[in-house]
Amino acid sequence: MQNKVVRNLRDQASVLGSLVVGVVVWQVIVDYGIIPSFLLPAPTEIVAAIFSSRVNWWANIFATLREAIAGFVLGTALGLLLAVAVTASGIVRKIVMPYIVAIQVLPMVAIAPIIYILVGFNDLSRIILTSLLSFFPVVVGTATGLADVDVNLVYLLKSLGASESLIFYKVRLPNSLPHLFVSLRIAITGATVGAIVAEFVSSNIGLGFLMTTALTSFNIDLTYAAGFILTVIGLLLYGLVEGVGRASMPWFRRR
Amino acid sequence: MADLVSLKDVSKSYTAITGEVVEAIRGVSFDMHEREVLTLVGPSGCGKSTILRLIAGVEKPSSGSIERRAAEGKFVVGYIFQDSSLMRWRTVYGNIKLPMEILGKKGAEAKIPELVKLINLEGFEKAYPIELSGGMQRRVAVARALVHDPSVLLMDEPFTGVDEITKEILQTELNFVIRSLKMTGVLVTHDIEEAVYLGDRVLVLSAHPGRIVEEITVDLPEIREPVIKTEERFTRYTKEIREKLNLLHPLRLSRRPTDAPA
């Protein structure tokens, strides 16, 4: 137990240490003019931009978070439904999968105008765009977990007279959890990117909007400041999903 | 003693991925008597596991018939697989309890502590399979197969992949549990010693398509200890099985090492 605590502390310290070293190197590179600060502002300049600008950070953070989380929830729900459908029926898989892959391989900037024309320039269109980046990993990951089960467990339940729905509930669903949480970690980062890109294309608030407006006015410090906050949000959301996964699967964490 | 399972001229074929029809077993007939342990021994791919799946009712025969009767109530099997096949998301207790959940047997949980004690896993009830050794996982699989008082216990190479020492211990424990609970069982194995050690009757199967080529009645005490494997009466049975499997003649190898004795 004590060893585990020491190991955890050592791991945390090494992560923090590498971060500090990275930031110091970055600062030195800019301070010594190796890279000019108008291209890459120093960490101190970025922090200063966060506190000195008149930007309402909370409003922008809330707007981006709302879109990212709503898109993530919508994409995950859609992904789960599709995963169950493609696992349950070979016909559905053959019909639906090409469309799912087609949506995934199309660049978001190509889909965005269609969504905006269909739904309008509003929150819903941005949430739909965000969900498109979330649902694909959920479909693929969950479908793999639902299908890739120990066949002996299926035999065992069948020999006891279990129905397909009971086998789904008792075997396939819990078996898919590790795959699902890997997918959700990819989906939450996809949702964050999706929200930002949606704001690039059409929005008057949010970190993506802030980054575009700051960039067009050559306010490089503010662009990086928004990017830094976005990174922190992305890491926190990723950590949250990972934490939920660990709490839901104690049997997997002990591996 | 009554027959619990009767197979009459059963054959089973599968369609392979290539589209080719593969005959797994051909014209297999035998009866399983109550409280007897029947062992099926034969080379890999001779359809031993297929026979178990047919008895369990998870597959249907291509031809022939299978009759199942329970000594009491509904016919239900207990199933042990070669790699334990535990649910990794369930604790030891949850895994053992599973058949009762499927069968809707409420209140039967009271039996679990007794079974946990019988398989020497007291104190590990809350452990997950990943936290157990291979031998402990096999014990949990045995308890899961027994918890619902099955009519017949099906054992599909239950100790494959276990080291020799652990295997002997597990075999002895399993034999003790089966005999103590007066179970009827069918064990599939490619281990000739195991077939004799655990069985009352050994059915020797040919290479695929599997057919019964010999039936040997094992006249040994019900409760067996590893020392019995060194006795002449035991080796007589194993020799007879090897004979039927053509293992006592020089093997026709396609290529011998150049320095091998002629």
C-alpha cells in the first residue's frame, strides 16, 4: 500500500517535472530570441494575456464547454445505439457502416456548410457538428466490445436457457465497457476539437471564436492564451472520462 | 442406475469459412448413467468438445438423436471450460452466483459459502479473476458449474494449460467434489492419464471425424489419490487406451532427424 502511494507520487512528480522543464525551455527559447515572440509568445506573456485582456473568459469557456459536452453526449448516445444495431444485425451493419465511415472521412469544414444550411446558424448546428466527431469511435469501439466476447460464456448462458437479450445484458454489455471507455476518451477529445472548429466557422462566442478573432487582429498572445485554456479544458475532460472509466471498472484497473 | 443422456447415431458437420463442409463426429452413440463419470479421450480435432456442446443443447446434431433426462426436475448442465471462462467483471462470488441468476433460483445463495469452502477459496469471495492464479480460477469455474445442482457436469479439458503439479492437485480435488456430491459428469480430455484418473468409463475416439473406437470400464475406487497413477492396474488402462489410439507403434513421421536411431 505504502509502495503504491510512493509509486503514484513518483509518477505524478515525473509528469510535473517534465512539464516544468518543457515550460522553462520554452521560456528560454523565446527570451533568447531563438524564436521571435510574435510567432511564439513566452509562457509568461500567455499568462499575462489571460489576466490582462478584457475578455470574459468564463462566458467563452462556458460556451465551448456547453457545445463540447452536448455534442459528446449526443454523439455517444447515437454511437451506442448504432453499435448495438450493427452488432445485432449483419444486414444493418452492411447498410449503415458505409454511411458511418463516409461521415467520418469527410472533412468537418465540408460538412459544416450543409449542417448550417439545414439547421441554421445556431447552437444546435454546432452541437450536431461536434457530435459527428464523437460518435464514430463510440460506434466502432463499442461494436467491437459487444461482438468480441468469450464464446464459452455465450455457450454457458445458452446451456442454462438464457435468451439473446439476457446474454447481451450479462455478457456483451459488460464485456464492451473497456472498449467503450477507450472510445469515450477519443470521443471527448474529438468533441472539444469539434466545438472549436464549429466556432471557427460560425459563432460569436466561445474559445474557437476568440482564437479566430484574436488571430485576425494579430493578437498572438491572446490566441495562445485561448489555446492554452482550451488545452487545459481538453485535459480535464479527458481526465474526467478516464476517472469515470476507472471507477466503473475496478476489475480492469487492477490489471 | 438410469441413463441421463442417450446419444443415438449422432453426427455433426460444420461449414468452414472456406465453404467446405467439415464432419466433426460421425455415428456416435452412448448412454450416460446416473452418478457415473464418463471420459471422452481422443486426438485434437476429433469432435470431443462438439459432443459436449450437443449434450448441453447449444448446438443441434446434423443427424441422429439426443435424449436428456433429469433425475429430479428440469435437465440442466454445469459447464467447465478449458480456460475457466470467468466473467472478469465479476468477483469470485458473482461468478459462482451466475447460473442461479440465469435460472432465476432465488435464495439459493446460501449454498455459495459452502462451495467456496469446498474449493478452498475462503477469503477470496470479493476478488476479481485477474487477482487469482490460474489454479484458483479453475476452482471458481468448478464451483460455478456446481452451484445450481446440475443434472450433468460437462468438463471440456478443464486443466489444459495448468502446470503438472497444480493439475494433479486440481484433478484430485475435482474427483473428490464430484464423488462427494454424487454428480454425473462427462469429461473431455486428450490427456490419457486424466481420462483414467477421473473416469468410470472411457470412450476412445478416433481422429476426425470422431467415432467411438473403444469403450473401457475403469474399475478403480471412486475416491482416488495421485499415487494410484503409479499402480499397475492404472497403467494397464492407460496402455490399453494408447493401444487403441495407435500410440504404441512407431509413429510414421514424414522426416526423421538424420542422427535418429534406425
